[in-house]
Amino acid sequence: MATVKFDEATRIYPGNDTPSVDKLDIDIQDGEFLVLVGPSGCGKSTSLRMLAGLEEVNGGKIWIGDRDVTDLSPKDRDVAMVFQNYALYPHMTVADNMGFALKIAGVDKGEIRKKVEEAAGILDLTQYLDRKPKALSGGQRQRVAMGRAIVRSPKVFLMDEPLSNLDAKLRVQTRTQIASLQRRLGVTTVYVTHDQVEAMTMGDRIALLKDGLLQQCATPREMYDKPANLFVAGFIGSPAMNLVDVPAASDGAKFGNHTVSIPREGGKGGDRVIVGVRPEDVELTTNNDGLELTVDVIEELGADAYVYGTPTDDKIKLHGGDDNLAKPFIARVDGRKVPEKGQTIYVYPKGEHMHVFDPESGARL
Amino acid sequence: MALELTAARPDPALLDLPWRRPLEDWPEEILAALPRGISRHVVRFVRLSGRVLAVKEIKADIARREYEMLRDLRRLGMPAVEPFAVVSGRVDADGEPLDACLVTRHLQYSLPYRALYSQSLRKGTATRLIDALAVLLVRLHLAGFWWGDVSLSNTLFRRDAGAFAAYLVDAETGELRPRLSNGQREHDLEIARVNIAGELMDLDAGGLLQEERDPVEVSERIVTRYRELWSALTTEETFADTERWRVDDRIRRLNKLGFDVDELELTTDVDGTSIRVQPKVVDSGHHSRRLLRLTGLDVRENQARRLLNDLEVFAASTGRQGEDEEIVAHDWLARVYEPTTRGVPRELVAKLEPAEVFHEVLEHRWYMAEKAQHDVPIQLALDDYVARILPGKPDERAVVGIDTEELPVLADDSLR
């Protein structure tokens, strides 16, 4: 087990002017589950592969524990790519399926059996060790595949979109299983996904990348409650945060005719700010207080409903967050108090639950 | 949702396949009884419009990606299966969505390694398969393809004059790069070694491995063969200006390995006393291209080597070594090769490809001659081979063999 450190790690592909991963700095704790997340092309897989030794590092360093592994070959790094190879061998027992890589590595029989039994204990597979994989359920087979990585006792587990070829239902089950197993094993893990829900539910911490640059590295709670910039605000959370470009005056930001007080650290921010409100933090009224919206769509969820609306004033701009496309304003409302389609409603941020960003830099104010 | 078909040359008959059923439940009458290897996904073989197609059920985006990847690989001249179509937008009878299917053409006369092991084997089959895989891996790496899941299961083998030629079957995990880093190549190599060892251990556990050698030891061969070939093809050599013949020597060595040098980098040092040489672009198929040029025959590398040797013997024995090569080759084709390959009765043509039959007849003639202690005419060898040897061989055009089970690890509903 070990810590992992990306120390200004940079990767520039030959022929490219801009780095695919630009001075990445992340300190991963021993036993931590870190998720690298971001849209496609953000550099998350490249970062993982730099750690695995599969991509050259053109600048900076990578450390595993107190060892500089920047120039080591993949084999010498003591990391394991999990779920890379799913095939189980039908004629071999579960124990042999788990232990054969150790046999290749020249580990002696007694030692292999010991390691396999340990792993089987953790994976609840002890009673199946002498059976053939055909007799196992899907979940058990998957644990055998994990077992193959566990018996090697690597310092770090690496997983690159391991759930990408599963259907939605299986994804949910499998991600819970991987997360709980990782916690039981306590092995430092770096996990890559493009799915923010996966990142939020699995990671101890999340590192969000965009265009090769680290946007924020924090716990899921912190990412959700205190997004460092507009991009993080738009990427984390589903449905996404409403990001509204509104006028700002000395007494606060104007949400329609409703003024909300905003923090102005060091006098930053001009005459406009972007206010972010999560759908669950929206106060909705019908008495001309707040930003005026026309209701387009109602999505009933039972206890709650999502209201999708468009600002009546077409000068009010809603930021798309991560994709910059025009998007509706979304509010979560009590399922018993749902407005009607076509109705005019007024919204403003509930209490202190809002986020303010600089429209120029996108930084949190 | 409407069924969506992506194909370069769509065959309307494709639409008649039961796409509304999960692949696992396709009726037996449309399946070709081909062996199914170890696979992460459900794979079936069907007969359609006189050809055999492989159908793999996977998610639509992955299917499309693999389809494109296989097309790119073929465009680069890499030995890979031919992608045929992607079928997406599938729903079952209840309107529930089903995964997409990637359809590829079955490679005629190709053999999965498991089918090879179900036959009684010549000694050393494992090493010959691994040698073929090493050549494939080097070629893919030179082309910038990072495979990610190198294994015997993901490869198909065709006989090649007693050896084998390997073809890539599964490009799901692959990526094309301008150039591969050493780390990436080493990673593929390590995966290959572990997978091959696992596959051989599995055969051993199933009682199918007749060879005495240790699977781990055999699997190490992929590493040594790969490295030998890689260094022969890419190493930079330096020699004195007075040894220019060594440039030519390097090219000859590469030709002998079956590669042509399309681009060679030659640099001299400042005072001009030494020359550095490094092949930049190499292309396999040296002998098969030469044979194609001379005779129009399109066969694999070792078969071509064998045929070219026989052509040389023909030229020498008829005293025509000084003559125009192409004219001699034409005569050889008409007088030796074609009569021999046409001499196989119709009911036996599905056994082996013509070039492989020719190779076997030559081998057979040699055994007959050794026994008789004098030369044997090829017609006599052919008659004996067709009467005694060929009928005992399995049909390999569209292999029917053992039906191995598949064990998808992550595609099951019963997670607990």
C-alpha cells in the first residue's frame, strides 16, 4: 500500500502544441479511492496511464510511496490494472483462475494457495475455490476477476472505465461492489470515469479535469457544495446547477426583482455576476418575486417534481456549464405543489444556498 | 426504435436475422456449428448468403468503435478480420432495448487455437502459434496499434506452409497511435504472456494439452520472439564507411524474415568515417508480394516462400535460370502448380486451401522419395497424397469442431 503523487506531471503528445495533461498536481493518500473524472479528451485516461507507465511523462514526476516511478517500466511499478482482462478459464478451478498470474511470476505453490485463500476470504469466495467458474453467478465471476488483481498485492489498483460496457442496472450494482470492496481492502485506488454520478458515489475524493487542467480535487461533498469554478459547478450534480448571468449592484445580485446578497471578496466582480442555484435550492413563488419564468415541462417524480422553465426576459442568459448549450432553468418542487405547463412562475435562491462566479474568469467569488 | 444498419456493402439478407431476440437465444438452425472461443461477450456464427458471419453482442458505441477500428486496420494492410456491419437500435418482443451487434466475416480456413488443440497435433504447435502471434504483434505495433488484450483467443490462425499466420479478431480494447511508447509495447507484451500462459494452463486442465512442456515456459516465447523480431526490424546499426556492404546485408536479413524495407535512414557522422543505418518503414509480406507479382497467386508468406523455392527448382531443372523470371513463373504455374492443386477431387477441397495442399504434396513427395531413395514425380506424390492423406484431414474451410463454453464475467444478471 502506498501514497501516489502527481508532481506537476505533464504529457504532450508528439505534434501537439498544448499538453494533454498540464502540470497535474494531486496527492493521493494511502488507501484512498480517487476518481479522475471529466468530459472526453480532458486527460483523465492519459493521467492514469502516466501513473501506470503506459504514457511517457514529458515534465514533472510521479511518485508511488517514496519511490520516483517516472521512468520505470509498467512492470516495475507494482500497480495493477483491474478488470483489464475479464476472461475466466473454463477448465480451471476458481483458485487457479485467481492464482495463475502468481504462478507465471514464479511464486511457489504454498505461497500462491495462501494468497488465494486470503483473497477468497475477502471476496466471499472461499467455498467456491475448488469449483469451476461455470458454477458461479455473474457477481461471483466478477469477484474472481478482482481476485486476480488482489492476489498480486499491488501497491495501487488502477481502473479505466471498468463499467463502460455494462448496462445501466449492472453498472449501479457493480460500482457499489467495487467501492465497498476497495474500502475493505484499503488499497490505494485510482479510477477513471466520464460519469459524474459514478465519481460522486464511489470516490473518497474526485479530481475533475478539463482540457488537461485540473479544475478541482476535493471530496464529493465539497465539489457539490463549493465548486471552485463555473465548469465544476456545471459538471457535478444531476440535473445540473442553474447558472444565471445577472446584474450586480452594491447591495447584491438582481434575481429579477429579488435582490440576493453576494460575497464580494476583495472587491472582485464587475456589474454582472453568474449566480448558481441547484434545482433543490430554488424558492418558487407565484407572486412576482424573483426571476420570471415560463414553465415548459414538468417531470413528475412522485414525492418531487422537476419544473423546466425559460426566462421570460430573453436578455437573461443561462450558462450551459460544461457544454455551453442553451438550457432550461430547473427547479425541484414539492410533488403536491406543482405549477402547470405554460404558467408564469418566479424563482430565487433559497437562503444561503447559492454560488457566485465571476463571468469573466469563471472563478468562484 | 428502428433497427439501424451500418455497413460498407449492406446485404439485405442481414435484416432477416432474428435481431429481436437476444443473441444467446438465436435458433440453432441458423447457426453455423463453429467453435465458440473464450469471450467476454456472447458470440455466434451464422450462415448468410453463402458466407459465414460472426456476430458479437456489445454496446452500440463500442460496436461502432470496433467496426471503425477494424476498417482502419485493414486499410493499413494489417491482418485482421473484415468488419461487415453494425446492427443497432435492437429491441426485443416486449420493446426492451437489446445491445447492438458487431458483424464480421468469418475468415475462411482460419482456426481458433482451441480447435487446433482438439485435433491430434504435430509437436510444437503451441510454439508455432506463438511465433505467428509474435509476428502479428510486431506488425501491429509498427503500425501504431496498441492492442490492450493480446491473447490466443483474440487471434485466428491460418495454416502457412506448415507454420501459421495470425490474424487479429478482437479490436475492442485497441487504439491507433502515431507511435507506441516502450511502456505501451511492454504492456501488450506482458498481457500477451499472461494470457497465453492462462490459455495453455486451461487447455492443460481440460486435458487438451498433449505437450509435456510447462505452459509458463511456453508463454515466455512470445516475449523472446517478439523482442528478436522487433530489434531485427528497428535497431540502429553503426559501421565503418568501408563496410557499406553491411547496409545491403541488413536489408537481406529483413527480407529473409519476410519484411521489405520501404524506407531506410542512413546517416554518416561528421568526419564520414561511420554510417548509421536504421529501417524506418518496414512492411511484411516480402515473399508473398514477389510471388503475387510473378504469378498472380495471393498466398501467405511462408507458402509463398515455399512456392518460390519450388519455382527456383523448376527453373534449374529445366535449365532456364537465365530466362525472364516471369515467363518461367508462368510456365511453372501452368505445368506444376495448377495441375497439382486442381488434382484435388471436389469433395476434398474444403479440407485445405490450394497453396497449403501444394505445400503438403511437396512435403509428401519428399517423404516418398526418401523412402524410395529416388526422385518421385509430383503427379505420383499427388495421387498418393489424395488417396491416403488428405481424406483423413478435417474440413477447415469453415471449421466445425469442439464447442467450447464462453464465460462472460461481467454480463450476467445474477449479481449478488
